[in-house]
Amino acid sequence: MHGNAKVFILMAAMTALVMVLGWMLGGQGGAVVALLLAGGMNVFSWWNSDKMVLRQQGAVELSPQQGGDLYAMTAELARRADLPMPRLYLLPTEQPNAFATGRNPENAAVAVTQGLVRSLSRDEIAGVIAHELAHIKHRDTLTMTVTATMAGAIAMMGNMMLFTGGRDDRGGGLGAILAMIFAPMAAMMVQMAISRAREFEADATGAQICGQPRALASALAKISQLAGRTLNIPAEKNPAAASMFIVNPLGGLRMDRLFATHPATEDRIARLAAMEGRPAMAERASPIPRSGGRRDDGPWGRG
């Protein structure tokens, strides 16, 4: 509840920032127009965000036959999470990573990279998928879509201040310059704060779903280490989607630690380690069944 309250406050702050910029541009009417514009952009993104991000990342959908053991594992974890089976996608990049998208659990998708299934053990992959299912369960995909869209609207309005200068009685030229510089930065920081809060919640719920917080912690450590050494070209071309991944996919080339979209991996691992041994974990710790096919049906190099 504490995390949800924080997200609500941050989103309210972002909404207020949209209205302040609108007010500086056009008074009371401008504030209303700005709010309606942001709302319209949110509706469009809410309906189309999954298609857009999957297309940007070059995702390929996997059928039950193509997915093999990976598909069977995802179906079992979705059952444990009391969720419909999401669409499963493979991303053609060697960087180990994953994300979830979709406007609601009934229209959700989980995407994992080729590098993830090649670099992680079976239990670690189960932990990653459980983490992404937790995002779906919490409807974080909707929250992050809304915040990303509002951040984009704020950046656009900040650029408008450059040409209009704002209303003279509402900050004047100096106020317009300050708004142009600091409003997009503030929106980006709010967006990242929301993303970081959501990651902690998804780690905790994901550990409950898979029953193995240690496996998820191990997966985070491996992904964080390998992602920094492997280029993810689609993510680099579309950095706005970085907050959706389980670990920042841009860490290899950019100084993103200055504006981190994710909590420190060490902090996430420490919280998962604290969960190890809780009674609730033992109840869910039964092994994930395999698909029953031949060994080469699945992507696992080791169990």
C-alpha cells in the first residue's frame, strides 16, 4: 500500500505540472486544454502501447509449439499468479533482458530476449518471468504507459514555451525559460521514481509467484552484469522504453546512472535475500513442470 500511495502522489504531481505549464501558456483555458491533451494521449497510448513497443523491439511471437518448455513454464507461472496466459515473445538480441506490456491482464504480453534464455538457468528464467507477471498483476504496464505519455506531453509543452514565452503575467520570459528547462527534467525524474517503486513491488510479488527469491536474485545479478557488456540496438534506438525492462538495457553505452530508471541491483538483491525462508515461500516452492518434450524443445543449457 505504501508503494501504491507513493505512485499516486507522484502521478498527481505530474498531472499538476501539466496543468501549470498549460496555465503559463494560456491561462485557465490553457490548463484545461493541456489536461485534455494529456488525457487524449494517454488513451491512445493505453490502447496501442503494447503493439508499438513490441514492434519497436522487433519482437517475434512464440506459439506453444515454438516456445516449448518456455511456453509451458510461463503458462504454469501465470496459473500460479491467477492470471490469463499472456502472449509470449522473443526479442532478437543477445543482451539478457525481459519486459511486460499490455493495457490489462487480458491483453498482456511478456517478452524475453535470446540472450536471457541462453545465459540463465531454468530457475532464474522462471524468476524473471514471474517478475514480469507481477508487473501485469499490479497493472504496472498501464501506470508506466500513462507516466511516459505525460512526461512526453510535458516535454512538448516545455518546448512550446521556447517559442511563446508564456503569458507575461504568468512568469514572463524568465519563467518560460525556467519552465522549458526544468519541467521536462522534473517529469523525467517523476517517471523514473515511479518506475523504481514498481520494480521493488514486482520483485517481491515475482518471488512469491515462483517461490524462489534466490533464483530471481541470481537472475538480476547475471542480467545486470551481462547487460552492461552487451549492446541492445532496438532499446538504444527507443530509449523511452528503458523503464519497462527488468534491468536498464541502456547501461552499456549511456550515463543513465545519473537518472536511473531502476533501483540499484544490489538493493533489489538484498530485499529478495530477506524474503528467503519465509513460510509463504515454501508453500509455492514446488518445481515448475517441464513441457514433457525432448530436451532440445527448450532453451535451457542447465537446470
